[in-house]
Amino acid sequence: MNANILQLNVDETEAILLGSRQCRLSYDSDLLNLSSLSLGLTKPACNLGAWFDPQLSPHPVPDRLSPPLPHCLPLTVPYLRRSRNLRPYIRHCSPQLFKCPSCQSPQLHLPQLMQLLQNPTVRTFTHTKHFWDCFDLLCVRQVLGFEVDTVNSVQFSNHTGYDHWTGQVMTANELHTLYDGLKLNGVNRYDYVLTGYTRDASFLEMVVDIIRELKCQNPNLVYVCDPVMGDQRNGDGYMYVPEHLLPVYKEKVVPVADIITPNQYEAEILAGKKMNTEKEALEVMDLLHAMGPETVVITSSDLPSSLGKDYLIALGSLRKIKADGTLVKERIRMEIPKVDAVFVGTGDLFTAMLLAWTHTHPNNLKMACEKTASALQHIVRRTINHARGKEPGMWVGGGMLGWGGGTWDGWGGLHCWVVGCRVGWGGCSAEGSVRH
Ligand SMILES: Nc1ncnc2c1ncn2[C@@H]1O[C@H](COP(=O)(O)OP(=O)(O)O)[C@@H](O)[C@H]1O
Ligand SMILES: Cc1ncc(COP(=O)(O)O)c(CN)c1O
């Protein structure tokens, strides 16, 4: 756990038993003994897919697992094959067990599945800046169980933080045409809409119109908005979208959003108030709640941390009035170990993960934020290690799965519409995503 930057959550630790039905049923004990840990099994979960990451294998391999791990792993292949999305990639693969050269732990080798991870689109996941491509392909669709339709609000050569960038910006008309197609087929019912980077005001206004319509179709639809506008650089805020987008976000977009995930700079310009202290940050979040959203998460800030300058602070706030009229309020403060590099697109990843985890923990913002921050920490660390040549590039799937719960079997049938950007199909080296 320490190696994977996870903390044992005493209230909710999840264990997964992998293996055939027969093999799982034969394990009738309510206690799972793993090295020095004993976990009580309360809720059975079915493994709809599995991902094996050598980095996340138990060290040392527990000898008290029953049946032993080497025996379990080949048994999971039929389950992988059963997953419609994975089947084409593992049809011809003969599972082999081999021992990790460094730690001697048993690993399952799935050659064709690995190939999937190596294709350029998927590998872009190591660049957090290319998130949407992979969110669709791996993270949400296959791993987290959402069915995602993506719309590329822009298609750029690279992140706009670079000196130069080229590409196309989708217009409101083009978005409307796409949406019309969905409507004509009667497939415009979504559970979630997530929006990220956009740089055209009329496009944003069209997004708002569409969300209103989608909310009529499904009154429970949750709109998660990452109001991507700018960031701090050397202590000064700067916009990386045209400035006239700010009033559109303030007056039209944020009011229809249920969850917003600004960074500190974006929170300040939306609220029209600086946050130099935690008290001011809470006031900023209250101002943002007053604009509409029930949930506000400030993904990063430079507020001082009690743990020292190597930590960044993220804040969360939930404010909702329940059906019986009572006001529920929850504030969360997370101190996140800083990695000494600048990452791009982490905001995208944070928002997407938060959407997924608030879905699993609808009444527990703290848990959703913890799991989200844990994933981010894992990913930025592996990204920086990869950029520094300390880790091979193929860490992708396990990085996402290893820390989370094993109970993603109940998520079928959800539909999510992502309006984000597609940037850079080109180079896949992690250096592209890390600016020192
Ligand atoms: N240098 C870093 N070190 C550790 N975590 C980081 C770092 N940069 C980003 N993150 C993670 O990514 C999350 C979102 O980052 P943030 O910079 O707020 O996104 P953006 O400005 O892209 O919207 C943070 O909450 C944190 O978990
Ligand atoms: C083209 C572009 N520019 C800027 C940003 C903002 O990036 P960041 O998450 O690094 O703030 C994004 C978000 N992915 C983007 O797609």
C-alpha cells in the first residue's frame, strides 16, 4: 500500500477474489488473510474485468491466499474474454504465468492485451493532457463501466500552454448538428454530461441550451463542469481561453452545473474574490454555491499547508437542501503531496475521476475526493518517474484500477456525454506532458 501511495481506509477496504465461480464459492471464509491484514468480506463483487499491473501485485506474495495466486490468475482469463470490449484483444492469447524478475511475484502475461495498451491512442493516457481519448477508450468505458459519447470541442496539435499550437475549434452550429443527430434517433438521454476545455462563446451557450434540454429528458442528469479558463504561472494568473468566455461561464454555464471543478485561479475569477486564506477560500466556495452548483471542488490552490511547502491544498464543498428542507453542508480539505513538476491536463483527469467516484459514492464527497486525489497522485508520480526514465511506460490500466474499489460491476448502462478537447495525436513520450 505504501508503495502505491494508498492509505488503508478503515471504513472501506475492498478486496477482490479473482477466479472461477466454483473457485470463488469454495472460498467460504468471511475473512481474507493477506500477510498481516485480515479483511472481513461483507459484500460479494463479481469481477467483470481485471487488469494486472506488476507494480500493484502484493509484495511479498501472500502465501495464505486460497487458492494460491499463481493458480488464480489463469482462471481470470475467461472473465476477461467475456468482456465484449476486451475480447478482440485477447482472443488469441494464451495466458502464461511468469515470475517478475525483480520480486519473483507471479504475473499474468497477456500479450495482445498489452498491445492494446501500446497503441498510440491509449498510450496518450500517460500524458494526462490527452485525457479524453483514453477516458473514452479505457478508463470509463471499459474499466469504470460508463458508456461515453465524446464531442471534441477543439482539436489541437498540442496543449495551449506551449508557445505555438494549431487546430480547429468546433462551432455552435457544428455541435447543434451533432446533437440533432442524437435527437433524431431518440438517443439523447444521458446520466451525466461533463464539459472541459472550450474556447468559443457561442459553443458554450449551445452547451447550456443542450444541457437544459437533456435535463428535461432526464431530470436526474448531473452536469459536471470543469470551467477551464486559466491557471497561475509564477504566482500570476493567466487566461488560456479568450477573456469574453468568463461572463458566459459566470452567467450561463455555472448556474446550470451541478458539480464544478475550478482550480484556484478559475474559482477566484468566477467568484470575483481572491482567496489568500482558508477563510477566504470558504467564502469563495460559498459564492460559487450561490451561483448554482451543489458541489464545488477547488482542485488545487497555493494556500499554505500545515504539512509544509511540499503539499498542495485542494478543497471541496457540498451544499444541498434535502427534500425535507434540511440543509446539508460538508467541507473537505485535502493536503496532497506535490510532485516537483508542472503537469498539464491533470484538471481533466481530476474532473473525470470525480464524476466516476461521486457516482459510486453519491452521499460521500469526502470518499469521492479521496479516491480521486489518490488516483491523481499515483498517476503524476508514475508519469514523472517515467519521464525520468525510472519506470517503463506501460503502467496505464493498473494505475487506474489498483487503488480503487473492486465493485464496479454495478455500473452498467450508464450514459455519459463528454464535451472536451482532443489534442495532439502525435508524440507519445511522457516528456511532452511534463514541463519542468
Ligand atoms: N505538481 C503536482 N503534484 C502533485 N499533484 C498534482 C500536481 N499537479 C496536479 N496535481 C494533481 O492534479 C489535480 C488537479 O490539478 P490542477 O493543477 O488543479 O488542475 P488544472 O489546473 O489543470 O485544472 C490536483 O488536485 C492534484 O491531485
Ligand atoms: C487545449 C487545452 N489547453 C489548456 C487546457 C488546460 O489544461 P490544464 O488542465 O493543464 O490546466 C486544456 C485542458 N486539457 C486543453 O485541452
